[in-house]
Amino acid sequence: FALFQNVPNPFTERTIIRFTLPNDTKNACICIFDMSGKMLKQVPVDSSMQSITIEGYELQAGMYIYSLLVNGKEIDTKRMILSR
């Protein structure tokens, strides 16, 4: 498993979050949280995918945390910044 830093960071219009998953991965998602820990977005992912795109209009300007979760377990977490 691997979760990479979003590019670009900080971002305004959109950012790409890259990741790798083993072929047999089930029940994986990337979750985006605000700094208080509230989950704002959950994107299901699987081993056929290499990245997801987050659109700037989906969130308010600020700092966020995103995590790769597999079978309910946190694999890795990174921070990203949305600026206007």
C-alpha cells in the first residue's frame, strides 16, 4: 500500500491524490477530513485505480487531512491545502 502527497499542494482548482493498492485489495477508500476530524468526503478506490481528483469547488479554502483506509484500517495520512 502507498499513499502519495497530493499534487499540486496547495491547490485552487483541482488536485490529484495518487496511491497504489495490491491486486487483492477489498473495501478501500480515501477519506477527506477537516482539521477537527469531521469526515467531509469518502471516495471508494480499488486496485485498478492509481489516483483520484479532488475539485477545489467541493471544499472551502483551508487545510485538510486525507487518509487511505483499507478494511477500516488507516494505512497512511497526508495533509493538503486548498487556497483561493
